Amino acid sequence: MTNETQAAESTDGFHLVIDALKLNGIDTIYTLPGIPITDFLRMAQAEGMKVISFRHEQHAGNAAAAHGFITGKPGICFTVSAPGFLNGLTALANATTNCFPMILVSGSSEREIVDLQQGDYEEMDQLAIAKPLCKAAYRVLHAEDIGVGIARSIRSALSGRPGGVYLDLPAKLFAQSIPREAGRKSLIQVVDPAPKQIPARDSLDRAVALLKGAKKPLVILGKGAAYARADAEIAKFIETTGVPYLPMSMAKGLLPDTHPQCASAARSFVLAEADVVMLVGARLNWLLSHGKGKTWGAGSSKEAGAKQFIQVDISPMEADSNVATQAPVIGDIGSCISAMNAALGAGWAKPPSDWTGAIAERKDKNLTKMAQTLAKDTNPMSFQTALSVIRDKIKERPDAILVNEGANTLDFCRSIVDMYEPRKRIDVGTWGIMGIGMGYAVAAAVATGKPVIAVCGDSAFGFSGMEVETVCRYELPVCVVVFNNNGVYGGTDVNPRGTEVAPTVFVKDAKYEMLMQAFGGVGVRAATRDELRRAIDEAVGSGRPTLINAIIDETAGTESGRITSLNPSAAKKK
Ligand code: ADP
Ligand code: TPW
């Protein structure tokens, strides 16, 4: 056999990885090239995959995570070994924490040298390091196992509670050659990677009975409910039961925030007053004060409120995580909610009108107050003045995706900007992590082709700011709005010693717009509401990469936004 016929009849690790991904409907890779993946990326592109290259792996990883949430397929991030892998790891851990399906694939150094710690190029036992930070971690050593490795990674990321998966591919694997036919046969097309999980009958009956007996019921929709893509069943459930609901930040838009049953504008009232609370794809973690304390109508922060909980979740371990769960309903949200819809039966009595009426009254009062605040055109711009523009734009373009990070920029945006469609808001999530901005924005644009508006505090933006080059390079319809108040939270801190500036303070009047201009995008400074409105209209209308440097009053906002109280306070006052 000549070398050519041998080559024609064989395949290698490079091609098997590409074929395995394509066989499973994966068409996009987020990455940063280098040894040993550079040729792989070239080949993947040549084979028709979309390869989106970043300037730092963390943002490629964040893009993969957002892609996973938005599409319901695992987002894929490829990195080089040790440092590239570590740069991607924060995104993998964050994806796992948020229950987003993603796969971090990293090239790695020679196993025999790594294991003997003989000092290989970028040596690191990556598999061991990744394991505690993700849902599952695998390594493939032989080309004929690539099919299994990819299949297990996809199934692990998507099934049950979704999460991050690490796949370790040593450099040598890519070059391994095996007969073409054996290679083809070794690939696996994953059948039903996120199988339905049907809830038990008695758990449904228990939940429906509890809801039926409630005088002040409340539903809380979390990002798991958004991820589950059971939009119609959830809307039917909400409207049939007539129960008021609160969307967590990434569940906003599952039903339009303007829905008459949406209780967001009476949040403190409903959390404190409700007697039966049904959590749908939302954990009772710090974002919900662990179900305890004043928020829930209890006396002390350690005390649980007088509530009964129904919890609909795919993870059987989630119930009782913080306070007692009276009615756990375990299964996928689509199956659980449609089964509950069926179990409601005809003639379901809507909640007592003194409950819904009291909520409506609070809502009206708060919404009127909010409208008055938003009508004010303050100069310099307050958070509210600037966000009134974003609010209007999303109302006009409900199909646009809103990316949101920062402290005050996040808190105000979440409550001011109404969402109208599911899965259109992606933000700092369960960790309140900064730096997701540009990675999420790139993925949102790549995965959907829709306009993206990224509303970022100036500190938050700094974590991923260099990726505006990526936005420009791929000519993505991303409009970044940097809320520039000269620092972390604000820009007014003073160093009592009068030497270098305080730790939260940045260069005053930084010209963030020039960053976008540097790469051929549009950069605009907007110091007034009119300027901001014009710039956003232009950006969303044209679809050109744009960065708007929105000048915000540096004295506005508070330390850590709404979570000031989580800052430890010194026992010893100086
Ligand atoms: P939020 O931050 O919006 O409150 P969380 O991330 O805390 O939401 O909670 C999401 C929950 O949704 C997790 O407990 C997860 O197990 C659950 N979940 C994710 N996808 C599904 C699904 N398809 N069906 C049921 N539960 C799901
Ligand atoms: C990875 C801590 C929380 S919010 C924030 C930081 C640094 C920035 C707040 O300033 P910004 O917003 O963005 O200008 P604003 O609207 O108040 O003016 N590192 C990581 N994650 C977190 N959460 C932090 C640090 C933090």
C-alpha cells in the first residue's frame, strides 16, 4: 500500500473530534488557539464549523456557557494546556454553578511526563484540577475512544441538572491515526441527551393540594424554568391558576414583565406575605435570602418564614437545601408543569381577591413612583435616567438580547428594564460574577443573529473589555453601553493618606469609546439622555459594533449595589 492510499483509508484524532462534534449537531467552537489545538481549529473551520477566536480563554469559556443557555445544546470551548486551561476554568465553574451546559476541551501535555512531573511544556494534571469544579471530567487517550469521550461529555452536560464538563485531550491524541472505517464506527450520535424525567404522581397531588389550600400563593420562576423551554406550559399554568409570580433575573421575559400577574413591583410585599411559595427552576440560595429572615416575613436572619414550599426541580437533592420543602416535585420542568396543568382540573379557584388586590395596589403605587423617577432627565445622568433609554429600546426591540453586569448597573437595570421574551436576559447569575459581559455578548450575537445590548458597569466591563476586538473582527451586532462613573461602584472614594488613589477609583473621564474605535467599530460618548438615545438608536439600527461611553453621576449608586449588607464590617473601629 502506498503512503497515499494508507492516508486515504485512515483518519486521525483531529478529524475524529470534528466528526464527533458535527455528528452531534455541534457547529460552533469558542476558542483561543495555540499548541496543541491550532491545526485542529483550522481543520474545524475548513470542515464548515464556526470557529470564534477570543483574546482570553475566560471569555471564550463564558461565550460557550451562554451559548449553552441560549440554545439548549452544550457550548464548546477549546483551550491550550495549563495556563489556557486555567483561564477557561473560571468559566467552566461558573457554568456549572449556573446549571448551563458547556464543555471545556483543553489540549494537554504528554501524560507520561506530566505524571512523573518531569517538566513538560505547559505541564499540569488538568483532569484532577478540573474535577471538583465541574459536573463531570473525562480524558481520552486513544483515538478510537474519541467518540465515547465526546458522547459522554454531551450527555453529562445536558442530562439531569445541566452543567459544565471538562474533556482532556492530550496533544498526542490529535495525531493518532486509525483506519477510517474503524474511526467512523467508533463515533456515537447521542440519542435523547436530556431525557424527560416524569414526576411521581403522588408528588404532583401533594403539590396541587398545597397550592389549592393557599390563601396567599406565589410562584417564583428561576433561570431553570427559562432554560427548560416549557414557555407555553408555564404561561398556561400561571394564567390558569391566577397565582402571582416573581421572575428571577434571567427568568424575566418568560412571561412579559408587564403581565398583570407579575409581582416584581411588589417583590418585598409578596415574599414577606405569601403563605405557599412554589419554586420553579429556582434555588432558595442567597439570591432569595435562603428562605429566611425579614425578606420572608420572619424575625431574625436565621429564622424561616411561616411558609410552605413547593419546589419543582430536576435535581432531587435541591429540596430542603435551606428550609423545609413540603412538596418537592422532581422532574424536568416541561413534564412537571404540564402534569400539574392536567392535575389542576376544571374549575380551579383563583387566589382570594384580597391577596391579588393587595398586590395590585402595591404594584400601582411602586410603578407610579418608578415612572416619575424615570421621567426625570437628570444631568449628569443618574442610573435611572440612562436606563430609561435601555428600557424604551428593549420595549421597541423585544427580540434583542440584554447582557447585564455591574453592581448598581445590574440592580437598577434588572428592576427598570422590562423583558418581553424568554431567554433574552443573561447576566452575572448565581455567583454575581463580573467579566461575563463580552463573552456572553459575542455568544448571544453568534447563536441568535439578533441585536445584543450589553449594559456594563465600567468596572465590570474592564474584565472583558479587550474582547471588543472580537466583536469588531466578526462584525457582530453588539452595542456595549459602559456605565461610566469612574470606579468600582462609584468614583468618589478618597484615600485618607492622600497618596495613591483609593482602591475603588479609576482614571477620571476615561474614553472607553476609543477602545471600540481602535478596532474599526463605532465609539460614542453620551453625557445626556438624548445623546444616549441617539447613539443606541443608531447602533441597534445599523447593527455595527458600537461602544457607548455613558457618563453617569459618579456619586450615584451605593457600595455593592443592593447587597451592601454582605460586606463584613470591622469589629474594631479605628
Ligand atoms: P435562579 O438563579 O434564576 O433563581 P437557579 O440557578 O438558582 O435559578 O436555579 C435553577 C434550577 O433549575 C436548578 O436547581 C436546576 O436544577 C433547575 N433546572 C435546570 N434545568 C431544569 C429543567 N430542565 N427542569 C427542571 N429543573 C431544571
Ligand atoms: C470576578 C466584586 C462586584 S460588583 C463589581 C465588583 C468588582 C464592580 C462594580 O462596579 P461597576 O458597577 O461595574 O462599575 P456600578 O454599576 O456599581 O458602577 N471579581 C469578580 N466578580 C465580582 N463580583 C467581584 C470581583 C464586584
